Amino acid sequence: AQSVTQLGSHVSVSEGALVLLRCNYSSSVPPYLFWYVQYPNQGLQLLLKYTSAATLVKGINGFEAEFKKSETSFHLTKPSAHMSDAAEYFCAVSRAGTASKLTFGTGTRLQVTL
Amino acid sequence: ETGVTQSPTHLIKTRGQQVTLRCSSQSGHNTVSWYQQALGQGPQFIFQYYREEENGRGNFPPRFSGLQFPNYSSELNVNALELDDSALYLCASSLDGALARTRKNTDTQYFGPGTRLTVL
């Protein structure tokens, strides 16, 4: 069985500040991990993914995440927040090896203020 | 390369009715997964179709059913609609099977814009 916990349903940062969105996972098999972003009234867009290669993964729009097996974490970071980063962010886990079903966390809404 | 498309974008039904949602997969993909996203929640896996057969199902009752066609497009059917079925329904396509090992990004699901279903 697999599960994802996203700590903090709402995160607010100032423009230019560091963004840190937390994700912890549980998996009985080697996992693949994903971060998706959802803008209002839209579908999900892939930000980045970990698929057992490099543990530090770089994605689009300046985001990156580090897979830490010992901490079962896959936190999402961005050095400097932009207003356009305001959205809902979802962490997801799947079984390694295929594009099998994704198990999502409950999401973190990121607010960026001036 | 065309992305994942879904129709309709919005739909309003009444309790007890039936609904069909449609999804066209990204070109080159052979697998379609459906997810339900209730307001304020993360998406929940409904089921996946590969080569026109159901290939995994989440915790959803049998009144949620699906089809995949030879061109890999898919339908999600929901019978006897309930108020709690109101949600955003997301379709995702991916590439699985023997072809997957010869292509890039085969471990990733790409999502469509969703269909917003309201049940009154």
C-alpha cells in the first residue's frame, strides 16, 4: 500500500522568499514520486518527478525536490517565489517501473504575497 | 504532439441520472486512467484501462464503469448519480507495456483539463 502526507494545507510566502512544500510518503515497494501543480479550474501539470535516478530532481519554473529515502520525504522547493506560483500543489506516489496508479496527497495551497 | 483532451468541460445532472464523460489520450499513449477530485481534496484513482481492458481499480462502486476504444480514447460512465459524485473528473494518459521500454517519459501520467460534474 502507498500513501502520501502533505504537511500544511495552506502555505503563504512573500514574493522573492523561499518556497518549501513538504511531502512524506509511505510505500512497501520502491516508489516513483511526483509533484503536480493545479491552477484554478484547470487540470494537473507535472512539475517534476523522481524515478530512481538522481535524488535531486529539477523541474519546470525553477522548482526542485530531493528524494530522501531515510526520511521518506520528497519536499518541493523554489529559491524565490513569484506571484505566478500561487496555485495548489500535489505530491503523488506510484509503484516504480510503470505509470501505474497515482496516490495523491491532499494538496497544499500556496499563496504568494507582495 | 496533441495533449489529453476531455469533454464536456462542465455538466449538470440530477440525482439518479446517468452520465458519460469522454477522454482522448495524448498521441502515442496506450493507457488511460481516471481520477475523481472532490472539492478541496486530492485526486482519487477510479480505474485504469490498458489495451481496452480494465487494469486496476480504486475503491469505487460498480456503478462507475469505463471503456477504452481501439484508438485508446476512453469513456467514464456513472450510473444512478448521487450528490457526492459532484467533483472534477480527471483523465490521464500514459504509455505502458512493451512499447514503454523503448520510449522516454513512460513512467508519467499526463492529465487533461477535467470535466466538472455537478449533481443536483
